[in-house]
Amino acid sequence: MFNESPLASLKGKRLNGYTVEIGKMSRGRFVEEINFELYLKSRRCETSSNTVVRGEYFSGRGEFYKPWIEIYYDSYVVFESSGRVNLSEGKLDEKLFKHISSLIPPSGHIMVVYLNHEDTNKGLQMGIPAPATPIGHLLWKSGCTWFKDWYFAEGFMEGDVKLQGDKPLDKASREVDLLKIYGELTEFLKKEKGNGKLFLDAKKRAESVLKDIEKEIPRIKRK
């Protein structure tokens, strides 16, 4: 069963000098759901002592329930022989998220628990737009264009606080999402005058996203 899951395709995916290693997989709450763990393996074939990702993958059900992934992500992994590796260096984190996103089709979504990611947690609480936070930016880079902060649970099964990113259904819906993001980030840059590292980093991410959107939709011009 698990070998036939799309999750199996992550095994051996490259992140510069590292590769993705799949750990435990088990049946989730539903027949379409699989619990899984991901580790990193170094060039020396040493596996990280901690998971880089653990979560749930839902493969979809019928026409209306698209695949989704919910993950706990650790931005640092530790190797016994070489110590701690920061995945933001060399954009290992972007590569990892793109590999994970490859399992999700248009209109599917990825949810990332963020309470252990201080800058994302604080940034969202302070009103920084999702794509300008560290986790939100990773979701943006992996193809997500619509975001929802699950800070306030709306039911009884949402679980931990998480940031959700949806992949657009088609080109038209993608453009609608991009225009909305563009407006939000432009307003953020106009209004936000904070000079702390949290806001300065957020401004850099916002500028990067705006440039990406301007390349894709050339008619947009910032005022």
C-alpha cells in the first residue's frame, strides 16, 4: 500500500548535497490518509537524527475532496558527525517544499503547523501578510497563491495552529489570487514603518513576491 502512495516518490529527492529519506508510514484516520516522516540523508549516507517533516497526507476522495498535506516542519536537522544544518541556507527549505508540493494537484492545499516557527507566529499576529512570513514565503515558492491562518479554530478537528496555502485551480484563478496578494503586500510596504529584523526581513520577502508577480503580470505597476 505505502509503496504505491505518491509519498514514495519523495525518497531520494535531492536538496543540494542531501537527499530525502522516508521514515515511518502508517494508516491515518481515513483509508485515504497516511501518516509519514521525512529525514535528510547526507553525502556520507548518514541520516539526520531528527525528522525534517512529519505529517499527514490525504490522497483525495472523489471529485470534491482534493489531496492535501498537513506537516510539522523543522527548519534545522542534526547529524551526529557534522552537527546542525539550517535548511534556509542554500535554500534547502525551498527545494524541500517544492518536492512536497509536487504531490498536491491544482486546488489542493498544504498546511504547516507554525507554533515552533517564532518569526512566522509573531509576524502573522502582527498583521504581516502570509507570503511575507518565513513559512508563508515557502508556501508561495512552492506554488501556493491563497492563504489562510488557522489561528482561531472554527470547529473541533483543526488541531494545532497552522498556515494553509492553496494551489490555484487554473490560470484564471491564479491571476485573481496574485492580484489580491499584490494589493496586500503593496499596502503592507506603504504602511509598515517597523525597523526591527522581523519587519525588515518581511519587507524583503514582500519585495521579492511583488517582483515575481510583476514578471508574471506585466501590466501591474506599483504606484
